[in-house]
Amino acid sequence: MTLPKFMNAIEFSFRAMTIYYIKSQVETIKLDNDTAQVTVSSSTDADIITAVVDGKKKESKRAKTTKKYQDTWKKTPQGWKIIQRVVD
């Protein structure tokens, strides 16, 4: 997925959040010719708006998440592209 497509897909979600931090860490990378298996852990801390009244934030809740991604990347003439993502 390209960055512009990603930004369009999540633009609404970001408008409803105040993000305090996002931390991602690559845990493993296994290369095999033009394919890479990558494991990434990610943690997020954010306020998510749950209600808006008269255009003003009325209620929000704090959300802390931790996820692990198992990604498969493929090298193409245009660069590395993600071809599969599994979220744990």
C-alpha cells in the first residue's frame, strides 16, 4: 500500500484521535532472495473522541494498544512492497 492510499484510508480515524505516542520496533527480519519476513511490535496510546456536541469534543476515552505484525515483503522493480500482513 502506498503512503497516500494509507493516509486516505485512515484520515477520518486520525481526526477523531489525539495520539500521545506510537512506537514500532522491528523484532526480526528474515531475508530469502527477493522476499522478507518481518516481525514488528507496535504500541499506541491515544484519546479517542466518542461524542461530539455542537462541533466540540464532548467525551473521549483513553486507548492503549499493543499489536504484533507478521509481514511478508516482496522486492519489485519499484521497490519493496508488502504482500501479506497478519496481525496478532
